[in-house]
Amino acid sequence: MIGNSFSVDDTGWSVLEVGELDRASLSLRVQGYQITNRHGEAVGELCADREMALAQARDLAQGMAP
């Protein structure tokens, strides 16, 4: 299940929370953070930390810039 989405500056890339729904509290138990490109396609593996995912997404977006 996807939770919150975090914009990666003004690159068009995003980092998404990925996890499972805790049925008792109806909250998301975040298992990792997925980087997505401008087209919404998942890039790479899940990152354990949001800041690490944002940093990787910035690096990827910079490398893909025209």
C-alpha cells in the first residue's frame, strides 16, 4: 500500500511511502520508501530511510536531466 508522497524539489520525481495497513489502528506501517520518476515508474529498490531515498532521487534526477 502507498502512503504519503514526497516531491523531490522541482524535478518531477517523487518518493513514496510503502507499507502495510495496521488494521487495529488503521495507520500505515511504513516498510520503505520507493523512488519514482517523472512518469510514475518505480526506480530501484526500496530505501529504508526517507532522507536516503530523497538524496538518491536527487542524484538520479540530476543524471537524467537534459
